[in-house]
Amino acid sequence: MTTEHWWRSAVIYQIYPRSFADSNGDGIGDLRGIVEHLDYLNDGTSRSLGVDALWLSPFYPSPQADFGYDISDYQAVDPAYGTLADFEKLVEGAHQRGMRVIVDLVMNHTSDRHPWFLESRSSRSNPKRDWYVWADGRDGGPPNNWLSSFERCGPAWTRDETTGQFYLHSFTPQQPDLNLRNPQVRAAIREVWGFWLKQGVDGFRIDVAHRLFKDGQLRDNPEPLAAYRRYHRHPELRQYNLDQPESHELLRELRCFLDGHGPGLLLGEVPISDDSRLVEYFGADGMHTAFHIAFWEQPWDAAAFRGTVDRLSGLARPDALPTYALATHDIPRTVSRYGLRQARVAAMMMFTLRGLPCVYYGEELGMADSPPERALDVDDRDGQRVPMQWEPTGAGFTTGTPWLPFGHDIGTANVLVQDAAPGSSLNLYRRLIRYRRASTALRFGDYESLDSPAQTFVYRRRSPEEELLVALNFADRPIVLAIGEGPARLELSTDAARSAGTVSLRSVPLGALEGVLLRVG
């Protein structure tokens, strides 16, 4: 596989900069803190995680109404996180260790304090008025029935007292939506693409790629879809404030732009759990990959996971790869949703499916959500954003007061303790990533699910060089599987006490909540 396709075999690690590592004692994670921990992520040895790419959540100047997704300057670093020189050191250090750097690209909206919006709202005749979506009200209220994605924010429209018109915001009122139909806005956004590519980044994670365009006529969402704040599948009706065809045109333009600058990656956040719509966003000349949203929405049920994986596999464009994640800064952590032992099985599933695994910081430790007493985030996502737990006291993250309190599990879910424990979650992640890196079947092979008893998910990964079987027991009881003929070698188990060895495919024992990786032949 050439360097042009490096992303096809990559393991991505998401860093929420505010919560990863604080280098100056102010309680807020920063870019220098990330630089100081690059060896933890990949130093070329088995003591590191061994990831291939870093995805950095926003670190740009921001009033923090949505913790960085309300950007007031696209081409700078927020002083809380450091400087452009710090970012350059981060990119250089990552590249020296064989890791790529992906940054968040937020094109749907800016901060209401961005100079563009300050001009736009100053008068109806300002040259930048059409850079955002403005409209007159209707019957004394908003222009239409669109809702903000955040329940606390009510309608997706706010009336501006200066000019008497309403402006559109898909999220908070502090995040006005850009009008990407305006060629001048498109040109300004292209400058942002070029700026960060010149800084050495290797790609972009596209924020809310399905919301980039809205209906040009600003039509009401039809009933019953008007009640939904986010994408909702309907067999006959479509929402007018998202998933518009023009979004694909801009994403193809971005793909062409990126391809002209070398081998890069476009990772789409497309919060659409309707796979028949999701698959239109990645593969071919669209984004390279997109998160499989339905994957992390499943209950702890083997048939549910098998069904959603098989469904996307059957619908995706030829040679298209989805990205699988178990948690993100928007999604509660795996341990909190499913449990500690379940999280180990889920990790084996994520690393062995056909697609790109994406690890949210701290997931490798089995960190749990820990909501603070006082909510800071507008959408109640503080719990999954607690600081990285480097050691039991919290001093590994900061010498000051952390911006959010540490989790209640910091005594066990930390790097220092787990590094020395062979059976820890951290060492399971290391083994899974290392095995995946050496396996052509896991990186490039075909996927085929196999019939198996209730509460088990069994599938084959096969390349010309090797054949592997993955058997996952979702039940809290042991089971014996018959999944083929002949011998196989047990290579990995989520049960740290189980040793490698030969098993018969006619009778493969699985412990309660155990996953195994078998090499056939």
C-alpha cells in the first residue's frame, strides 16, 4: 500500500486539547502538553500505543460558547492553547514519529465574534451581509420552523436588534451559520484550507458535513420532521435544513483541493444514522471516510452490532471504508454506556472490523464519564471531556486546578498504574493496535459476518496472505462456538488470563464477555 493510501490502514487517536495535557499549570490542556506526550502515542516501540494519526479538536481562537466550535479566527491558535510555533513543533514531532496530523475544519458556522459576522450584522447594506443567512421574520416570529440542534437553544433563529432581521444558527446563537452559496465565502474558506495545509497538516475532520447547505427558499420542515433537532429518517420526506445536495459539491471541491496538495485525509462527521444517506458522503470522489454514526448508537446486543455493520458494508461504495469509533467528545464513553468488560470486547470489535478505528483519548484506559456538579457545556457533554488521567493524583495532567474535575476512577484508570499491569485496558489496546499493524487481513482484507448463536458476533477477515476469525461473546455467560473445520491458533483474547494456543474451530470456548482473535491454518 503506497503512501498515497496511508489512511486506509491508519489508527486515529482523537485529542481534545483542553483535556489532554497542561504544560504551564493553568489547568487547561495545551499544544505543548501534547508535544510532551507524543512518545506515549507512538515512539516506535511496543511501550507506546502505536497510533498512526492524531485528530485535534479545535484549538483556534474562540469565546468558548461551544468549547472551540465557535471560531473567531480560522488562521491562528487560541492563546490558551499556545502559539502557531507550538503547533509547528507538534506537527514536526508527530511527523518524526510517523504520525499524521488531522485538524478540525468547521465550515458550517463561525463565532458571532468573528470579524466577518461583526461586519455582517452591522447593517443590511454591509458587503458581508450575505456571508451569513439572514431573513425577515414571519408573523412576529422566526422565518421558519427550523430548530437548533441543541435543545436549550430553542429555534435555529435569533433576531438581531441592530437590523431587525433574524440570523440562522444550527447550534448556539453564538454560532451563526455561514452562507456557503456566496462565492466570496467559498473563496475565504478555501484560504483556510490552504493555510493549514501550509502548516503541514495531513487532512481535516469535517464538522457537521451534512449541514453545510440549507434550502435556498428556507422552507418549513414538513411534519412530523419539524419536531426533530437532528437528522431523522423518513421514507418520503426530507428535512430542509440539512443533508442538501449542494453539500456534496463543496465536499468534492475540498477533496480535489486536498488531493492537489499530496496524500491527505478527509474524515467526515455526518450525524446521519440512515446508512443509505450516509454512504453518499464518502468514497469515490467524496470524503475519504466518515464516522459510522449508527455503530455507536447501538445497545449492547450482538445482533444489533452485526446488523448495523453488515448493512453499511452492503450499501457502501466499492472500496469505501467507514471510520469506527466507540466514543468522541460528543458521545459518552464506552465504559459508561456498556461496562468495563464490555468495553474490552468493544475494543476488539473496533480494531478488527473493516474500516478505520478512531480512539478517543482515555478510552484506552477504560475511563468513564464523570459529570461535574455544575454543567459547563451547552449540550451536557462535560462528562466525557474530563482531563486525561496520567497518574492517580492528577498531577500528570496539570500542576494547577484542572478546568474540569478528574473522574472518580482516576485511581485505576490512569496510565501509570495500567502501564505496569499486563492485563490492563491500556496494554490490551497496545496489543490490538500492534497486531493490526502487522496484519494484512485486518488492514486491507475482506469482511464477512458468519452465522453464530444469539449474543455472539463472529466474522472473517481475509487477505491473500492470511485468514482471521473474530468471535465476540456479548453475553455474561460462557459459550462454545462451532465456527468451522480444522485447527486455528488463538492469537489474542480480551481475557488477560487466557493464553495463546491451538483450538479446534469445531469447538471454540468463549468466556463470559470475551472476544478472541483466531488465525486459521
